[in-house]
Amino acid sequence: MACVWEKDWYGYYKCNTAPKPPDSCSERCEEHCETDHGSCNWSLVETKCCPKPKQECYAIDYPGLYDSDPTKKPRELIVKIKHNDLYAIMNDHTFEQEVPALFWEKSCKAWGKDDPIKIGIRKKKANGVGTKFSYKLNLNRYKGECKGVHHWHGVKKMSLENGDNQNVIAENLAWKLQEIAKDHGVYPWWYKPPKANLATLTFLVIPEGEDLHTYDGHVVEKPQGVYVNMEQSKLT
């Protein structure tokens, strides 16, 4: 169906040839966005059927990636990964096995400000908290390949700490106290404590044998909980 998007009196974009909007927002986006615009662009689909997500995409570019404003929800990090690859890294005792995955930030992807990228992910040398492990994200591992990047919003590596020493709240607070101490001259001028904030991690597990880039069937969602998202030295 040909669709011409027009802005109405209230500032909403509406399709002047569209019938009554379907009940499902995703159906509306699928029917009009992907057909007429190539991809779902939230700035064009500001209708009552498809509102922008309540969770705002805030300051994702470095150093905003480590914004620790307590009034904002922790960033929601998503990793799409094959079943056998996830099993392999969770059971890797060498802490060296790195597997491919797709990665994005949930709210920023919904707002059209972030796209999935291909990364390498491995387990870090830290004690597991049950089945919750610390992970190192090699964001530029596949630069030059499909969906590979040289950096993601200004950073090349990410470290997600599971709080095995104590807990994520205490660990995050300890890093914030170091920043405050630095600002008050406690540390020498050359010492720069890393920035840190909290983030959640969710694995979207796809069947073995499927393609990470094209598979859009059923996924198993495995929330891993809250992590300390700690700044790494290799930023650019």
C-alpha cells in the first residue's frame, strides 16, 4: 500500500491512506515503516499506535556511556548469540575463548540511535555468582566485516563486572568514590580512575545453525541481571 506520511495538528505523523491502525504497534511498524522507509524510523512513526519507548536513549556516546545519574535506569545491553557459543564461553576455564555475537543497547535501538553490531565476547577471570559471569566485549573484533565497527559510540572494549568481590552496588560505589577522591586531590595528578555505572545484560539465544544477522524466529531470552559497566583504557 502506498503511504504518504503527514504531520497532523498535534505533531503526530499519520499515513493518509492507512486504514484503522492495527492493535499491534509492531504490525503497524512492519506494515508501513519497513515497506515505505526501509527500516523502522521512530521519528517518522510518532503515532498513538507507535509511540517512542518510555525509556529514553540518553547520552550514549562516550563519555555519556558511563553516565551514572541515579535518576535514570541502568542501560539495557543486549547480546544475540548462538546456543552453543553461549554454552562454550560460560564453561570456558581458560577465559580466552571468544565467540561472535550481535550487540546493541535496547532503548537506543528502539529510538533509532543504535544498530546491532558484530562483536566478540568472552568470559573474564572472575568468580561466577551462580551462573552470572563477568564478560569482556571486544567491540571492534570484526571491523571490516558485515556489521563490524572500528568503535561503538567512541569505545572499542567494554567490561561487565558481575560483582563477585562483594556486589555490584558496592563495587560501583567504590569506583565513584575514587572519582570523587581524584577531584579532591587525594590521588596524584597522573592517576585517572575509570568511570563506571550500572547496566543490565540480556542474552537472546538463537538455535545453532542459524545466521546471527538474518534469523528473526524464536529466541530464548536469558536476563543475566545487573552489572558494573566499567570504562576500559582502550577507548579509541
